[in-house]
Amino acid sequence: MKMNHTPIPPLTLAAASFAALGSEQRLLVLRCLVRAGSDGLSIGDLGERTGVTGSTLTHHLKLLAAAGLVKQERQGRSIICAAVAYDEVKALANFLLTECCADAATPEKGHSNG
């Protein structure tokens, strides 16, 4: 059976990434991991810092990992979580701002359209 590997259009990819960030708790978790840097945090430390714990935290981490924004790695008895997609997050911000004010009669001050 031949598989068709059609590239995902940028709009679809952006929508999927934004969907993964579509909750205040997931944004809080990702921001906390971004602040922790590449060393990441154990799930326990992440829960303490964000106030999101247990199955709720596990659920949010699963969605963020599926979107490629977070990785999880077992180290001994701990699971360490780290933000891994700094470039992707920057790309999402640029996705929103690339065409800023492109259709405005007068461009906004401080913004450029490309």
C-alpha cells in the first residue's frame, strides 16, 4: 500500500500548535519549563512551581509533548520534562506577526509587515 506523505500546510501546523497551547494551565507549564532552560524540571518540581499536579499535569504534558513542544526523559526514579521547541514557539509568534498591518491604510507604529 502506497502512503501519501503530503507536507502539512503551515496554517494547519500552526493551528495544531496553538491548540496544544489552548489552556491557561498548559501555557503556565510551558512557560515554567522555558524558564527552567534545557535542564528541565522533574514532574514533582514542575507541579510545585505551577500548582498543576497529578493526572491533570500528566494530561497537559502529554498534549505538549505530542505537539513537539516538550520532551520527557526518565532519569533514575524521576521523569524530567523540558521545553524543546524554542524555535517553534518563536515561529508561532512570527506566524501571527508576519502580516501585521499589511491591509491597514496606515501601518501601526512599532510594527513592520515583514
